[in-house]
Amino acid sequence: MMALWRRNRFKNKAKVQKSRWKWPAFLAWWRVYLRRGALLLVLVGALSALTWALDRPVRVISIDGSFQRVSPGQIEKAVAPFAAQGFMSADLADIQRALEALPWVDHARIARRWPNSLRVTVTEQTAAARWGESGLLNTRGELFVRAAAHVPAELPRLSGPEGTESQVAQRYLLAQGQMLEAGMRIAALRLDERGAWELDLDNGVTVRLGRRDVDERLERFIHTASQVIAHRLTEITYVDMRYSNGFAIGWRNQGTPASVPAKHPDDTDA
């Protein structure tokens, strides 16, 4: 009995395991963050070292584009302060803004070319119309030069209150297309301070459209009035379309009667 009891005592004795020591939960998370931060610092350091090694001075500025108003010297002068920053550190967006600030530059594109050059591609503005005395509008109706030294004589003359450049340009493009289809051409288009429209044809005749129903009046001139005056253009000064039931004609010889009677214009500014 004694031997059996001693055997069972050793058999049933609970096993005591030694617990393994662990990092507290918050310290374990900090270890992960520290490892990631160290890796990030290594990457940033390597990238900075590589950038520093590659950031050599810009030696060559190549210029592409067809130039009539902008000279390569102007472009080089605008790029030079940024090129001095280095091949990698030069801010291409700043260079683009500096170039597009030049009067006749419409768009600029800049690219790096290894190992030490910048390639600049410039597109010049296209003058589509004259604004006022010496301003120039591009094909989008934007005023890009306020006082041009030379204004091409063949450009149409547009004018209006300050800030209406785009509005007048859009009206001109729409009206000119209709006129060309009818065999006529607009030489000038004006918008006055009261909002009234008036245009000059290249044959010297002025067409008064007023402030209201401008599109309808223009169509009526093209399809009706222009047919009446077609054979007597040299005798006519203006055609006034500001009437709901007709139009008035201003003759160079005041003794000649008007072709279409009209009482009073609809616009109150007449």
C-alpha cells in the first residue's frame, strides 16, 4: 500500500509550467512603429542622397517651336533663374508660369533631359481679332496684348466695355459664320455701354442691332434686308434693324427715300 500511494502521488502531481515573459501590448505596437519609421527614414535618406547626386547644374536649354513674336532670347532669360537651381530641383511648374507670362506665349511645356538639360516647347498666341485701339484677342476671345506695337490690318475690330472681351468675341464668331454663308463679311463689331450691338460690313455698311432680340434681328438682316440693299450698297450708310415690323435704311444721299418704311425703333436707346 505504501508503494502504491507513493506512485500515485507522483503521478497526480500537477505540472507547473514556467510562463514566458512578453512585451506589454503598447510597447509591442511602438516596436512596430519604430521599425517602420526607421525604414522610412532610410528610404528618404537614400532618395535625398540620390537627388543630391543627380542635382547637377543645368548646362543646356533646348527650345522648340515656331516663333514669329517670341524670341529665343526672351525664353532663355525667363528660364535662366530657375535653371540655376539645378537639374532635379528646378521647379518645372514655376518655369511654365514664367514663360506663359510672356505677352505672345500661349502655352509652354518643360521637360528634363538627362543628364543636365531642359527642353522647352513653346506655342505662340494666334491673334484672331483686334480689341479697341491696339489690343489683341486670341482664338478663345482672351485679351493677351493690351497695346500691341503692330496690329495686322486684316484683323476684325472688336470693342466693348472692359471685361466683355469674351462675350464680344463669341458674338463675332457666331455672326461671322452666318455672314460668310450669305456672302458678306464683318469688319467690325461693337458693344456699347448700354448693351447695344452694332457691326460694320467690309463694304462699309453699318448694321444696327440694338439691345434686344439680337440673334433674330441678325437673321432678319441676312435673309431680308441684305437682299433689298444688295444692288445699292454704295448709296447706303446704315441699316437699322431695331424694328419689329421692318427696318430703316440710312442713305448717303438724304434725298433718296427709304426702301422699307418704319415708324420708331423698338429699343428705347435709339
